Amino acid sequence: MHDKTGIDIFNLSKLDPGGAIHSVGNTKAGSDGETFEPVSSQSVLVMRLDDFISTFNMQVPTHLKIDVDGNDRLVLDGLGAILKNPTLRYIAIEVNEGIREGDNDVNAFLNTFGFDRLTDTNLQNPNNLKRGKSYNAYFARRM
């Protein structure tokens, strides 16, 4: 999913099975948003989740997990109608505030749609926080 519907370029940082740190539309990815030299690139279809749901007549999810190696904030930008829909109750999104510029306003952005960040320490990996790595932030819709 993405912030637009159309064709874009998928850049692979490595070809290892199960490899990560790839990116759509740019060559920055991972916890620190580091630039990488793609080992391969190909055209792919990207869709806003709003468009995907309407095009394929899908139900709005109740839970949403976003983990796309650096383009997480762009995915949020493609969720206008879904974020307003009360069916969506919970969101888990990978963030790295202070390192990836686009992650700095995730809390404020989701708050405007009625979501509050869950701050229970049981929801956070303390090792990732100490090392300044990405972690999943959890949000619940205000009732």
C-alpha cells in the first residue's frame, strides 16, 4: 500500500531470501532511512488502501499493521477514508522518531483521526528503544 495508486519502482537492497530494507519510489529504507544502492529494480503496482478497498469491494479492517521499511508514513497518507471509518479500531505502525523525518508526526497525525497512542511499556521492545531502532507503535481509536 502507498500514498498513491499507480505504477512505481520497487528497489531491492539485496536478493537474499527473506531480505528486508527494500523501498518503493526511492532508495531510502530501514530503521535509519539510510540510502542504499539497489541491486535490482522493477515496476510494481502501488495502491492507496482506500482505493484497494473500494476497487475490490473489501471490508474496512478493524486492525491494521503497517511495516514497510521506511514508507510507513506514506501508507498513512493513503488512508484518508479508512482512518475516518469507525470500523478501524487499532493500528500498529513501525516508527523511528528522531531518525526518519516522516515518523515525527505520526502521533499527531493519527490523533487528528481519533487515535491515541498506547504507551504501556509491555508494548515496546526496550532493546530497540535503547539502540534507537524502529519499533512498533500501537494506537487505539478513542471511544
